[in-house]
Amino acid sequence: MRFDEALPGADPGGESRLKNILVTGGAGFLGSHLCDLMVSRGHRVFCVDNFHTGSRRNVSRLEATKKFWMVDHDVRQGLPEELPRFDEIYNLACPASPKHYQSDPVRTAMVNAMGAWNVLQRAEADGARVFHASTSEVYGDPEVHPQPESYCGNVNPVGPRACYDEGKRFAETLFMDFAKTRGITVRMVRIFNTYGPRMRADDGRVVSNFVIQALRNEPLTVYGDGSQTRSFCYVSDLIMGLDLLMHSGSEAAGPMNLGNPAEVPVHDLAEMVIDMVGSRSRIVRLPLPIDDPKRRRPDISRAVELLGWKPKVALEQGLEKTIAYFDATMAESGSAPSKTAVIARSGGHLSELAP
């Protein structure tokens, strides 16, 4: 059945009506959680993903709801014409970890550029409200701390992270100029470090790295002296923030920071994970990557004031859920012995930790 035969097009109505919703990158870590939320509300959700870093497993259970359609497609190539008209479009398509976006920097830059262009063209044609997932990486290695949305950043335009950092900066420009000149409604978030179930085990980000290494009793790799800081936001908090921002009024136009303002040194995180897992791992140090930010902490005063949003999940609670997720997936694949007994002894309640 063709998509345009399966569903009616978008039509005017209130917020409570069922909608046609497009999520690019919807099979990824954040995108799949967003799809879960929209399907749970009864909306008709179309996930466009080429599985470069996303996983069909993340969304496979949604297909049984008959409210979800998986479209294997690269956003650089435009959006399929047979898709129905949309009420809302969420643009999340882009690899988000240095390991993945640096593996093909030209592709990453073009996903940001052409993906944004194709999404905006479709939003204008459909009269859809459009959401863009930007990143705290637009601040680069910041000289202002914490980082407010007004800070223009400190980014190396020709460094190894530029394909992502500058790609996201360009996409922000394109979204804002479309909003100003074409009259479409745009909402934009700058996402700070987010973690939780469905992160890829091989994405190279600090939380997944530490948890996997600890579960395997391998050395935890800390880059530099470990004094560099990050602010970790659990995925459920972030998704609620995205939802509030997408459906906010005009006062929330422009970029908005979403993240947890609790700043944690990377070395402290490593010790916390080892302790929570009950691992025999030790900490080893490697050279700090080029242009790696030394401090990262969001100023979320705008989100608090305009959305009434702030993170609720404490780091230890979120780590328990994340450890349980990786423990279960690794045990299922046979890649490591199960640590669930250790987690249970350390205070986790496994019945509450399922992803």
C-alpha cells in the first residue's frame, strides 16, 4: 500500500487531534524515544532513516501498532514524494558521536546541509511546523561558562570536529532564515550530552564507553587528566523537553539549550560507573583529542522560564537504567557475563530499570 493511500493528509485542527508526524533519524537513540512518545499518543508516525547509525531494533515493536511506518531513506536525497502531507516534522538525522561523524566528514557535513534543506522544503510545502535538533557542539570549546544561547561559540572551522560543529551551525542558520523569509514555524534545540537506553555500544561517547568497559572489566579510558567536565541529561528528560519546545508559543523561537546543568568531571563519572557496576576495571589515561571541549554546562534559564522544564532524573538513577540496558543487551548477545546480580546488590531495582 502506498503511504498516500494509507493515510489522509494534514488538515487544520487543534493540538489534541491526531497528526501525521515525520521524524528523520527516527531509528536512532533520541529519534526512537521520540517516536515512542508520538505513537503512544496515537499519532501516525513516519520514521525516515538510512540506518547509518540508527537501528531497526530500536523501532521494530512500533510497527505492530499500525501507527508507525519505517522508511529506509537518506535525507541527503530529498524526501520521498509518496509520503503523506505532514503536520509536524522533526529533523534528527545526523551521526552525533565523534567516532561516527568523523568516519566520513564530508557525508556528515552534507547530512547537515542537504538534510536541513530537504526538510525545510517539505515543511514549507506541507505548511508543517518543523523542529531541528542542533547541539551544544555549536559552542565548540567554550570560553564562556555556563553557555547561554546568546554565546556565539569558539569553534575551529577546519578542525577534526568541524564537519559536525560547523555543519550544525550552518543548519541553524538555514532554519532561522527559512523562518524569517518563508513564514514557517521553526523550533530549535541545542542538545547537551544525553545518555540512556538505546545508545550504541560502539558510539565512542563517554557514558557508553565507561559502562561497556566496566561490564567487561576492561580499563576505562579517560582522555586527558579527566578534569574536563560534561553535563549529563537522561534521555526521558530530554525527550520531554523536545516535546514542550515543539509545542511552545512564539516566545520560544530561536535556539534553546536543553541539558542537565549539573557539571561532572569525567574522572568522577568513571569512578561512579566502576563502583555502580562492581567492576574490577581500572582507569587509564590517553591523550586529549584535538578541540575536545574542556568544560560543558548549559545555561537552561530560558527553558525553565519559557517551558517550565528542568531535568528530573539524577545521574545515579539514570546510570542504573543505562547499565541495566547494556547489561541485558550484552548478555543477550553473549558478549559479556551478566552483571545484573552486582547491579541489584548495589541498590538498583532491575524491575524498574527496563528501557
